[in-house]
Amino acid sequence: MASPLRRATGIGARARASAHATPVGSFILPLRKLVLDYCPHGISSEPLRQWMRDGNVERWARDRPAVEVVVRERPGRHPVGRGEYPHNREKVVPLQKHPYEELEGRLQMLADASGAKRDLKWKRNTVVSGSVGSEEGNAVRGMWSQLHADGREI
């Protein structure tokens, strides 16, 4: 029987609850859904069709039970892998120029991605000026101060 002090403070209950609140083993892939679009008779879809015929889609889906895998026929279109992530994000990877051996890597790239927007390559570099005493941010002419300006009137 627990003491009245222990029952009143709930020390034992907190200790038991915190043991199960650890995040170990609770990682979930950000990828929610993988959609594979292919053409049933196009030559650019041949590697993807062969990859699906060999049973790789079922194996890939079995290895990742948290990901919904959808295969769609889109006649007259190039093959595409589309990953859907939380917060309505989506990444599209064209699969038409990749041989059979590289398809697994391309789909793994979608599975490993976080779904965050990519930084643009042409993003302008921003100027970061350092503090007054640092070596990086010292201005060529020194620090300006109104107290040291000559008192010319206009």
C-alpha cells in the first residue's frame, strides 16, 4: 500500500508515465503517399514497367508500411514518381531517363526527403555585417558617429 503522501503527490504515477513518453522507436517517415504514374505502352516507361513486373513495388511497400503506394496508368505521359508529404507538400521526380537499376534510388530519395521547399540556387547572398569589435564586419572607413562628425551647417 502506498503512503498517503505518495498518493497525494502522484510521484509514482509520474515516474511510470514518463518511462513511456520517450520518443525512441516512434520515428515516422515524412512521406505519406507515393504515386507512380506510367504509360502502358510508351518506351520511356519501359524500365518502370519492368521494375513493377519484377515485384519491386510490393516489396518496396512492404518495407515501408507507413507509406501508401499508388500505381496509376497515364497513357501518353512520361513516368513520374510523386511523393506527398504533410502540410500539402509534394515532390515530383521524373523517371523517364533513369535505367532499371536507378529506379530504386530515385524512389528512396523521395522516401528520405522531408518535403520541405528547396532553396533556390540563384538565391542572392545576403550581406551579414559583424559587430563593431569583430574582424569580419569592420567597415573600411571605420565606425561613424555623429559626435565625431565635423559641425558643418548647410
